[in-house]
Amino acid sequence: MILQYTDLFDEKKKIHRIKAKITTEHSASHYGQPVIVLDDGGALDLFSWVSLGYQVIKASKKEQQALRQMGLI
């Protein structure tokens, strides 16, 4: 999927797009809970999702369903 966020530390508030996936196969996933893993391998937490204004630009139907279950869309 493709996500978009705004860099708060950039004076110009540049918008970035990044590839991501939803998985339970990451160390940030506990008890089978899905997490969003960014292209660089880092997990996206709720604080970052909200504070950086993440938005879903493109996602498969399966990803959209998972995002709904996570309460993100």
C-alpha cells in the first residue's frame, strides 16, 4: 500500500509518500495483532500516524479491511 504523511520538522511541511504493508510478522506485533511496517522496516505507531497526519493513498481491499479493523480508516 502507499501512505502519505507531512514532515513536521521540515519548515516547508513537505509531503512524503512511502510504501508500507500490514503484517503480524514483525517484532512490534504482539499476540498476532497486525502492525503497519514501512518500507524501511520500521513499524508505524499510532502516535506517528496521528501526529504526522498519515493518510492511505492506495490500498488493496484486504489492506483496507485490515485498516478498518485497526480503526485507522
